[in-house]
Amino acid sequence: MKALIVDDDLVLADVVSFTLRRAGFQVITAHDGQAALDTWQAESPDLIILDLNLPKLDGLSVCQRIRQQTDTPIIILSVRGEDDDVVRGLELGADDYIAKPFSPRQLVARAQAVLRRAGITPTTGPLVVGELTLDLARRELHRSGHLLAQLTPLECRLMEVLMLNSGHVLPADTLITQVWGPSGGDRTMLKQLVHRLRAKIEPDPSTPAYLETVPGVGYALVRRPSA
């Protein structure tokens, strides 16, 4: 299931992307109206999350042009929550309208709802990055089809965040917030958690092949190709 996130606020686009990736979506992004149209035509997403205040071409125009050619579900996500904006967006063919700030759980629920109304069954499954597969329900990490490790809840949460952002360096503070919440952990606890996870998943924990440390920044999951 592929979702196109269109927002010129890069931080918010990252938040929405993380929310949908965690729900099992493949996510692509665009940060202006023209790029949104180009990406939509090239990628054929199953769902579009669309801001209204966009450079080059505003979100209402993007919505109108897409709706002239396809019935792809569109959710408008914008600070412009006045009645006129809501009505105009729905008149142009948007399937739903969510005002910022928003609840991530509500966004996922409404995304799944508009997909069901469009006759598309939302699917979620294990996270797969290269040769690694994470079964979130069982908290099991598999490598090339074989069970590699049974994870604790915290280890599973850390692995989930790293896999959702594979190939990208995540700052320590970001990982702490995602794993423990804004006031539930610290860098020492993160370091200990990384150490325990490496002991379970690395062929040689002293020379990590998967979980890379970037000194002074944070950690990254290295994507290794499937065998």
C-alpha cells in the first residue's frame, strides 16, 4: 500500500511519513504542488495526504487536477480548517479533511477508512529491510527466513524505528523519544538498549554489520541485501 505525502513543512512531512510507515504503508513524499503531480503520475499511489498551502501550485489545484483523472483517495491535511476551505476541498473531490494539529492514530484510522470506501483493503504486515524481517506481533526478528532473535518490547520498538528509517542516521534524542516517549529515557539507557540488541542480532557485536553508530549523532540501520 503506497501513500504520497504532500507537504512543504519537512518536519511535519516526516511525522506523517513515520506514522504511515508504522501502519504498514510504503511512503513517498513531495514538497510542492508541481512535484506532487509529477510524483503522483510516476508512482501511482493508493492514497494521497495533501496540504493546501503549497509552493508552485496550491493544494486545492492539485486535488482538482488529480480528481479529473483518477479516483485515488485524497485526504486534505491542513491548518486551513475554516468551513469554506473544508467545503471547497470536498467539492473538488477530496475524500476527507483533517485539520492540523492532528492525532496520528486518527490519521491512520481515517486513511484506512477512505481506502475501504474506495474498495481497497488496507494491508499491514511484517517490516522487511533487506535480509531482515520484523514480526511486530510476535516480536521476532528473522534473517533470510530464519529466526534470528526473540526481542523484548523495548528492543522490538527500537528495531521498528530503525527499520522504518533504514539507511538514515537517527539522532539519539529522536530514538529516545520514539522508544520511551519524551521523558521516559536517556542516552545511557539508549546505549544499553543498543548493546543488548546488538548482542542478539549481530554476527560479531564488536564489529556491527547492521546497527551502525555514528559518533556524535546517533544510530542507523544498515540495509544488507537479501541472500
